[in-house]
Amino acid sequence: MKKKLRYSLRLSEERVPDLFHSAEEAWFWFMRCQSLRLNNASSDDCPAQFVRPCEPDDIYCAVMRLHREKMLARRHLRVLAKSGLAERPPDYRCESEREALKLWQEALELLAEVLRKKGIVSP
């Protein structure tokens, strides 16, 4: 009977996850990942520069939990989606985006709190 070999990473070879600096950074990363998924990109198409402390679905689940708990309204979700697809936050200099900016800031403040507790965003 052949003996099965077990392989494991040595501690020196293991990469430490890079925490996100903010909820905004985590949200834009999530949206880029979603865009790649929708375009059927494989993980080989975009080599990871950083090891992240979570999966993209963890960010999504955090946002949906806030929505289910009625902390985020649909209008918050619309602003998150629109700004995420545009890959930029609402611009305070633009009069038409000031309300969106307020919603953006509220949403990210709540999301940051959740992501910090989960160890995804640095304290």
C-alpha cells in the first residue's frame, strides 16, 4: 500500500492577509470582483497582488445583513451599486450628487463597523 504524502505550507511561505484600510476600499474591491464574475473571468485572469482577509461574498453578506436589519435602505444600496460600478464615490462638488454622498457616507460608516468586527478592515 502506497503511503499518501501530505503537503502543507511552511509558515515562512504563508502570506499574511492585507486588511482593507477602509470600508470604501473593501466595497470597491468587492465590486471589481463582481464585475469579473459577471464577465466570466477566471481567477487566473487577474493574479492577486494581495491576499485579502475575506471572500467577496463576505462583503455582500455584510451589506445584505445591514439591509435586512433595516439599517440600510434601498436608496443606500442603489448608491453603493451605482458608485461601485462607476468605481468612484459621489462627488461633493457636484450639486446633483450631494444627497448620494450623504447616503454613501452613512452606508460605509455602518459597513465599516461590521467589517472591523470581522477583522476585514483595519481598526
